[in-house]
Amino acid sequence: MPGKLKAKIVAGRHLPVMDRASDLTDAFVEVKFGNTTFKTDVYPKSLNPQWNSEWFKFEVDDEDLQDEPLQITVLDHDTYSANDAIGKVYIDIDPLLCSEAATVISGWLPIYDTIHGIRGEINVLVKVDLFNDLNRFRQSSCGVKFFCTTSIPRCYRAVMVHGFVEELVVNEDPEYQWIDRIRTPRASNEARQRLIFLMSGELQRKIGLKVLEMGGNAVVGYLQCFDLEGESGLVVRAIGTACTLEKISTFPATATHPNNSSPSKDMKEPGFGEEAPGVPLSSGPPTPLRAQTFSSFSPSKSYSRQSSSSDTELSLTPKTVGIFLCPSTPALESESSPLPSAHLPCHLRPGMASRSTTPPPLHISQSDTAMLRKSVSFSEELLLAVSGMGSGGSAGKEAGPLKALLRQQTQSALEQREYPFFTLTAFPPGFLLHVGGVVSARSVKLLDRIHNPDEPETRDAWWEEIRQEIKSHAKALGCHAVVGYSESTSICEEVCILSASGTAAVLSSRFMQDGPLDTEHRLSRQPLCVFSTGSERVEGDMGSSASLGFEEVVSPGCGFCHIPYDELNIPFPAQLTYCYCCRRYKVPDVLFTTIDLPTEANVTGKGCLIQARLCRTKKKAQGEGNATAISSLLPFLEYELHTQLMNKLKLRGMNALFGLRIQISVGETMLLGLASATGVYLTALPSPGGIQIAGKTPSDITYEQHISTMQKKINDTIDKNKELYEINPPEVVEEIIGSPIPEPRQRSRLFRSHSESSDEVSELDLSHGKKDAFVLEIDDTDAVEDIHALLTDSPTPAGFYSCNTEIMPGIQNWTSAIQMFTSVRVFRLNANLTNQGLNKIFSDLCENLLKSLYFKLRSMVPCCLCHLNFTVAIPEDELIQVAVTAVAMSFDKEQPLENGKQSGEKTLIKAITENDEQLQFNLELNAETSSHNPLSSPKGLSEVGSHLSARAPSVDYSSFADRCSSWIEQLKLKAHTIRRGSVKTTSSLEKASPLPEGRSRSLRSNRSYSGSSVAVVKMTPLSFIPGAKIIKYLGIINMFFIRETSSLREEGGVSGFLHTFIAEVFAMVRAHVAALGGNAVVSYSMKECVFMENPNKNQAQCLINVSGDAVIFVRESELESTSVQTQSATTHTSNGGEGT
Amino acid sequence: MSVELDVFVGNTTIMDKEVYQLWLNGYTVNDAVKVRIEGGVMEECEASAEVLLSDTMDQYRTFQMCERLLHHPAKLANQLLFQIPPDRQAMLIERYYAFDDSFVREVLGKKLSKGTKKDLDDVSTKTGITLKSCRRQFDNFKRVFKVVEELKGPLVENIRQHFLLPDQLARDYAAIVFFANNRFETGKKKLQYLTFQDFAFCAGQLINNWTLGAVDNMMEDMDVDLDKEFLQDLKDLKILITDKDLLDQHKSRVNNETSHPLSLVCNALRGKTNVFNEMEANFKNLSRGLVNIAAKLINAKDVRDFFIDLVEKFIEPCRSDKWTSIDMNLYLTHYTNSAHILDTFKHHAVWTRYMGVIKSCILRMYHD
């Protein structure tokens, strides 16, 4: 019984009129948690009731605390009839369960009704008293911190990055239960909202347990998604990266945080080394075995391409399998067998055991399905299709003992993990060594009712399949990890496309096995590595190993571009050159990644948003036929998206894509593909060649002329773009090493799927040819249109830049002006459109949306739209929905913008200083210092100077109590100048009320100090706020709302309805953040926006899911203005640190 | 093919001042787009008409959603739905409550009733202001009127606090409320030359001097009604014209004063002998006019005719005699002051209170 939840209902305001006769309301409140309900008195005849209730206390398990939301219902008392509900507030109390997050929820929260929207506000106070539970078998995971941010949060340091955590829970969707026929829409919506709240709470708790098991104390890059599978149920799934984080602080107190103390001590490496590497090797003929495996789980449900003819068309299997399979298999065996699995305690999960015991059928099936999808997915990475086949090759291809040894350390650490995946997109310096390229996998499934919600095995198996595939792709690229990993689904009727993508990478061992107690561990592993290396095939390349051996020392600006794979066994045809920065290692000609641009990267010029958009019609079909049709369309879709991206990248004179996100959306009669990424020119990579147009058939002169004008246009555009994005790399002598794979033709062509026939595909050329020979071949009039389409992407207006990553290279001097926004458009199509027509419409839709955004935000110029996140959906047969969430940030044009290498170095320095010098303090702390703590004593001040130079003095705010106790400790240590009396008062006061009392009071006084009646809350999809320091993370915000109306016209039509709803969602997010004591949400995202309408019935419904991290930030300018006090405070703390 | 739904929501609500004005002016979306295109915003920002239409629609929707809050400006500051910076909030309120002088001239002093609202289409055609805008302005007047009608304390202050209006605008609203409450006639042809600001000034004078609140701020009465006691007392001033002696005495005093050799201005005035002479000739008429107005103010109906009386009984005769406003000022000053030195005249306080307002009103109203 380890927790006491306390809630107090203070007052209400702006309540709606519930009694027409008196124009007033007799309101009272029900407070419900779990099965316990309390009620306030009725406050008669007022729209601004003052309940001022007693403290309602709930004594509950911490498990429930994590799962359940606190539910507050405001009702209108009616003597004669049933009480009318005014609305509800769900409060996620998770942030209160973590000592480092918020300690009290206090403030005005909007009362929300799914039919009427926001109806007034209620002022509540919520606290939790948590007793420590040391039960080893506990089911709760209180204290594990969750972050949506996909990098190490700003005021933390990563002690250890443990790796991938995932979980999913399923349930029946209340909307599809039989009872839904007899209950009101409101009841149904509320049941759904509540269920999803419960499910996400449960999910978070389960993930937390896994994190604790791994020895971590936080989940970074937490990504939670809903799959509304309709009849077949509701799936909530989440992935994240388990880490051990440490608050950057010199407080001695923080070192003793329960979870921080010795992360590696109780760390359990998941021990799946023995099964992971060898798994996807399809050594046998795939087809016969496949049937067998599918029968083992849901034969009718999983869908791979059944037609064998297309397999041969696409996969090029024979060739590649021949290349990779033989050498790698023995090496893997030798590596995996000596690993004593007993040595590493397994991290087990229900359902996992069965998998590891029966790998062969399962995995063969996967590799087979993979094969078709591989050709799909790898089209992104220069059509890496081939590489996918040679899965598991990385260990075998390791060349050179030294390099291998270095690699092996991390690799073995990683390979023992089930999935060496990281949802992070930005990394601490030195963590990311090399980037291989994008890996992705998709699979088409048929949904079936989830029979037993407690055993979500089918869904689990689906994802496992995909993850295995991703893992094998990464291996093929010579990488042992996947970073920037994400998963998504698209559902239409009973067909579901599961997608996963990430960036294959080689990571440094530093963050995975550091820690004082881990040395032993590592030592014991090293011989293993040597052994396995010894047995490996070394025959390949002593030469290259010599060059690659010391890569850890390589300059950070280009190191990540160096190829991780063996150049003689390139898994795909690519041109390698020596790095343009260091001239020592090989780099590819183009690099695609899903991660953010590393801060240390050397970039020439600025970047820009690049989008590939595609629409494909599809025949209406049912069930299996439909799934087959979709899976046969997918490869073409992906290939064309890739070609479009490549063309657009070249057109902008750039050579790398970051933050690549490909979304495939399925509808009844069409498939939509949208790929967004930020193009940049990496200084380390060779300059991209131009685009050449060639007429396929020699024809008359007008045609030639036409081509030459087209060519001129393209060249002009490239020149213009180079100027626009300030791309002027230093000229260098080019040395193309060339691909070892023979290149029959030195060019690739622009394909359109409708013109593709199987014979064309078979002669499909995988190389992109020599540098200047990127050729677009025109063989018919459609191609001309394609090129037109290529050129119609209108440039961003003057003063605007755009990207879908966190930061824009070449822009540093951000001002504090930020504007987060969400824009949604739904477009109705005419029936009977050709692919061509659809494409154009879709492309225009996106372009126009961007143009509108630029226009809307024109007052912020010069500015950059960052983190432009497009989401497409096909809500109905002829509708396309595009939703964008992004932030516009202005920057200062006045300061000269550095270019090229210089800027790269500068950013690096900046990044480092930002990471290290976390000079944090709290306004609140400040006030205390001056008010009842005579600590800003002359002594403190006198030491300011000496400590300014000292590195990273900072203060911890984990909790008031903590802070006080550490204050006291310091005072004891050096208690000369300080009057003890006043300090003692403080401490005794704190003892009287362990956590919240003192804090809530000071918080409130803080808030009232700010003056304005409604606190301003900033929102941004980025992980930082320009010009400000995040001093505290208050917890994760994860909210789900449903809104429905049956008076659509009266509410301003669909636009009016959605506009209000989105504004309401923003308002509720802001209010909850403010109630936690925060003033901003970072890493905000709208993960779901499902809109359905029925104009004939005058009805509409919308579901929105948003998430982010609530934080407290302080403006840097404020920091400076109050720096004297801070300095004195930090001086004390750092002294304390030294003293101990 | 059509855009079925198109919304843009910013964390900080984006509002374009120009579009807001167009919305306030009652333009339809399409008309607003036309105006914006003519304004050249398209060339400035490389936008297309489509973009402009989308933006305008979006802004209009935002304004409509805000309108509810603007009806109770205090709510705008503590609502949670829109995050609007305080300076923006002030702008929104100020512009929403701003009105056209030509419109207010049409309804000033009229009862703010449904009947008047029905006639707004006539006002709209007459003034060229869109009906929508007329309705908003009318509703604003009515809303302010209804709120402050019930409130105690100073009128201007009440308006400012409840509607968060800037000082000048609050004063204007006070004037409108005051006029509507007392139903002053302002629509007569003879009054057409007066602007709203003229009336607002006069209203300010009346509110500050003639209402109950003017005497005692602490009084729990309203600022919108004239001080009945004072109006009663005004009847006593009649002695100035009914008593023949007093009248003559007053006249000579005024003449003496104006002809005082030490006064430079008087010399100037005397220089214009014709003005001086006519003044002398008209003294009885003018004085009778002013005192009669005072005496009748106790009747509500005569209160309504206050301004028309001022014009007919005083301003017009002076204008036909071609007085300058300097002449007028001088005359009124002496006229007021000299009454105090009349032996038998006892009502000094009432006289000062009355003539102070009359003087400033007449001076304000004395123009072409």
C-alpha cells in the first residue's frame, strides 16, 4: 500500500449556464480514482463556485498510481432529475511519482466535455505521498523518468545507454463493443478516453519495469502510438531507449539518488547473443518453408508477397546471397557459441522464450518476407536491396584485428541485446562513430480480432519480425546498431501496414559499458572478442583495416560519414571517395539518415526541407486480395519516393539527407507516400553531380531543343539553389574509387511505376553511376511531366528556411521568438484520377500548405520552420488529409553567419559548452536565497571569481527536501560565516512537511509574482528553447482527447469544428503544464489526428493524441541579470562538492 | 477537387491587424481578399490568391471564436483557449470597441433598443458602413450601457475596468451611455454640424459637474443621471432675468468689465465696435436664453433639448453677429463672473456649477 494520493478541489470559473431559468449553475465535483469516489458539496447558483473542499485522500498501490488517471467530474445538481455532467478533467499523476519531476499539481485546468468542448475551468491541488517499495517482485516502476525528447535531456548526463525497450498492450475498442449501440456518444467517448488513459499508464509502467530490470532509470525518446484497429481492437504500443541519466550537478546529494548510484551493478544485459546474429540467414530455399512458418502463427493474417515471379524480379537474391552467406556464417557461429549465456542473466519476457527456442522456422519466414520488403525498403538507401540479402555479415566482414577488437567490444555488448536499437536522434559527442544508411522494413498484415487482450502475441510477433529484419539490414551495412529508430502503422479497414525505419550505425562503447563496476565485465568479455576475431576471416583487407584502425581518434566533423562497411564488399553499389575533410577514410557519395544532423558535423551552407510525394491508385479489394495488392505496390512506391528524393537532393546541390521519414498511408483506392527529410551539403562527402537529361530515342530537332531547354532549366535551378543555400564547397581534386561491382550502365533512370514492366525491372540498374552522370532519361511525354514536377517545387520565399530536423545548419543566432503551430488540411478528390493527376494534386496540396505557412508566419522573417512534421492520411475514399506540426523560430540576420567548416566547429563548441556548462538555477531558489537564507553572504560573493572559470557549476533542484538537506550539509561543512538559526528554521519546516507543502507554497508565490493571470506556456516540437535554459523536466505529457459534434454546421463546419478542437487541445496541454509548475512543453508532437465527418448527418468526430515533455526554462538574459545571486549559490554548491 | 477543411492553429494565436480591421468593418471573406490583394500583400510575400483566401478564412474563423470573449474583455485575460500576448489583447479589445464617428452620430442619444437596431440598415446606407459593422457597434454600445447602468461609482472608471478600454475610448463610451440614458436630441438639422467629439466633450463636462457623482464620489448613486437637486436649484437662477434691476445691473457690469481699460483683450474687443455694440444690444436676449435653459432642465423633456436650445438660444444669435470664439470666451467669462458681484444675487454655487459647464460646452460647440 505504498502511496497516498491527495486531491483538493478549490474553485471553478467560467462554468456554463446549466439552469436556464436562473442563468446559473449548482455545481459540485466528483473526484474519482480507481473505484473510490469523493464528492464536494453543491455550490448553489454560481458560475464561479468556491468549493474549497477538504483533502480527499486515496490510499492506493503504486501500480494503480501509474496506471490510473485521477478523474474529476464537474456536475450540475438537479433536485428532480438526474444530475447533468458539465465535463471532466483527467489528471495524469505520473509526474508526481518521480522525485525529480513535479511535486504538486496546482492550477486552473479546463473542464472538458467530448460533445461541448471546454466548459469552464476548475482549480485543483493534487499531491502524492509515496512510500518506498523495495519489494523485488513489485509490478510498479515509479521513479523511472520518461522523456519524449529524442536526445539526452538538457540538464542530464547519460551515464549509460542501455538500449531498446518496447511494449504493447491491446484491448477491445469501446466504440465497437455491443454496449455502444445503447449508450450515448458522450459515454462512449468517455469510455474510450479513459481506456486509453489506462492503457498508456499501464504501458508506461511496464516499460518502466523493463528499464529497471536493465538497470536504467529513464526512458529517452519515448514514442507511444495508438493503432485504432476498429473491430479488431485497440493497440497501444511504445518504444524508447532505456538510459541511466544523472542530473548534471555538483551537489553531493544527487549522487545518492537511488537509481543513479550504481547503474551497472544491477544491470542485466539481455542475453540474446546466441540467437540474434545468425537469425535471418536464409540458407535454405525460402518458399517451401514459408508456408510452414505462417501456419505456426496466423496463416491468414500475415502477408507477404505470394507471387514468386515478382520475387525474382525484384530481389536479385541469387547474386547477393552468394556473396555474403558463406563467409559470414562460420564467423557468427564462432562468435556466438563461446558466449556463456549463464554469465549474462537473461532478460525475459513472456513470449520470448518460445521464440528463442524455435528460431529456425520463424526466422526463415522472416528473411523471406524480408526479401520482398528489403527490396522495398532499401530503395531508400540507393536501392540497397542487395545488401539486405547478405544479412548477418557484419561480424564476418570485420577487417583488421585492431578495428575489430574495438568494434567487438561494443558490438558484443549490443548483440547481447535483443535489438540494438536506439530511438535517439541526437547523441552525446563521441557516441555515434559511423553511419551506414537508412534501414527500413514494412509488412502488410490482415487484422483480426484480438481474442485475448492479455496475450497480445500476434501483434508482438509482427513487430518482432520487422525488428529482426531491420537488425539484419543493419548488419548488412556493417553496423551493429540502429539509431533514430521509429515504428508506425497505417490502417485501412482490415489491412494494416507496419513500418519501421532507422539508421544503421556504429556506436562507441563508451556509453554502453562505462561505469566503475563495469570494467570487470568488459575485461571478461575481451578475450571472447579476440577469440571470435581470430576465427574470423581476415583474408580481406589488411590495407583498409590499417586505415580504419584508429577511427576513434578521427575528427568528429567527418568521422560519422566514414563508411562502416568493408569497401571491398560493399553491400550495395556506391561510389566511394576519400573523405573530403580528413582525406584518410572512405565516404559514400550520398548519405541518407533518419537522425538529426550531428552538432559536430561539418556542413557547407544551409539545409532545406526536401519532400518526395507520391500517390498510387489501387483497385478496391477485400481481405487477402487487398493485402496482396498493397504489398505488390509497396516496392514501386518506395522506389519512386527514393528516386524523387535523390533527384530533388541533386537539384539542390546537396549530398546528404537527415531526419528522413517515409510515411506510407493506405486507403481503399489509393496508396500515399510522403518522404520528408532535411537536405544538407556535408563537407566530407563529394559534391553531387548535376542532373543530365537524355532522350532515349533519337528524334527530331524540336525534341532535342526541348531537351536542351529543359537541361538548361535544371542547371539554372541547381545554380540558383546553390546560391540560395550558400553551398560553395572548396574545389578539390576528385578521386573516385568506384564501386567494385561492375556497372553495366553508368546512370539510373527515372521510373514511373505505371510504365514499368517486369522486364524493365529486371534490367534495373542499381548504381547511380559516375558523379556527373546522374541521368534522367526521357522516353515518353510522362517523363517530361516528371521533370516538370521536379522543377515546380517552389523555392521558399525570401527570409524563410525550412527543415524537419531539430536545427538548421548555418543558423545559430536564434532569437527567443518561437511560434509552434498545427495546420490540417483535407482535400477532396474527384473520382477517376490517373496516377499522374493524383500525384500532381497531392504534390500541390503539400506545396500550397507550405506556402500558406510561409505567408502566415511572414511577420517572423527572417525565420526557419524547424521540425516540419507532415502526417498524411486517407480518412475516407476520396479524401487526403495532411497535418503539419512545426515551430517557426526567428533568427538574427544582423550577425554574420559563418559558413562551412568554421560554422561546423563553432556549433561543436557551442554544443559542448551547452552540454557541459549547465549553469542552472531556479527562480524559486533565488528567492529563497535572498529571503530566508542568508547565504548570499560576502564569502560566497568573494569566491565568484575563482569559480567562474571552474567547469560547470550547477545546482540541483530534484526536490526541495533534497536541496535543503544538501544545503544543510554544506553549511555543516563550512559553517563559519553563516547564521545557523535561520537555516535551522528552514530545515525544521521542511521536516514537518516532507515534500510538497513548502514547495507548493513557493511555487504559487512564484506564479503570482509573474503577474499575468494566465501563465504563458511555450510549446515546441524541438528539444530546446532558443535563448533559454531548461532547468527542470517535470514529466511527460501524454494526452488523448475525443471530440464529437452533432451540430457541425452550427460550429462553423468542419474547419470551425477542428479549429476549435485543436485550440482546445493546446489549451489543455498548456494548462496541465502550468499546473505542474512548468512554462514550456518541449519535444511536443501530435501523434494522432483522426478526423471523421458525416456532413449529411451534420456530425463529425475527431481524436487527437499529443505528447511532450513539460519543463521549466529560464531565459538566459534572466540568468545574467540575477547572476550575482546564482553565482553565490552555485559557488556554495560547488564548494560543497569539493568539500566532500 | 476542393479543399474540404483548412485550419491553422498557433500556440500563440496569430492575428493580422489588417485582416482584423477588415473583419471589424464587416467585409465578407471574398471582399477582404480583394482588399488585401489591392493592398499588395501578395507581391510582398510571394503569395497567391489561394493562399490569401485560406489565410483570410482562417483569421476570420479565429476572430469569430474570439468574439464571444471580446464581449467580456475581462475574460480574454484569464481564458485558456487562446494564448494571446497582453499587448495583442489590448489591441483586439480596443479595435473591437472602436466605432465610427459617423455611425455614432446617427444613434447618439437614441434609445439603445431593438427598434433602433432594426433601423440600422438605414444608418448603414446613409453612412456607407456595412450593416455588420453597424450591428457590432450598436451591440457594443448596448452591452456597455447594460453593464454600467447597474454599477455604482464613476462612470468612466467603471467602463474602463469592465471593458479594459483605454482612457479616451472609455470616456467616449461614457458619453454614449450618458447620452443614451438622458436621450439628448442630437439628430436635429441644426445640430448636424456638431461632431461626436463635440458631444463627447460636453458629455464629459456634464458628467463631471452636473451628475450626483460629481458632487460626491462616495455617493452610491450613478453617474449617468443628472443631479436632481441641482436641477431644482437651477430654477432659482431665473431671478437673473425676472428681476429687472438685476438684469440691468448684470448688463452694465458685463459692459464695464469688457470695457475695462487695463484689459488688453478688452481693448481688442472694443476695437471691434460692432461686435461690442451688438453684444450690448443682445445682452438681454442671450442672458434670458441661458437662464431659461437652466430653469427648464428640471423637466426631462427639456433636458433632451438641451443642446438644441443652446444652439438656438445662444450660438446662432452669436454666429449671426459674427463673434469669434475669443469674443465668446471673453463674454462668457465676464458674464459669469459679474453675476457674483451683483448685490442681490445669492445663488453663487449653483451659478458657478451651471455656467462652468455651459461656458465650456458653448465654446466647444461654437464652430462651423
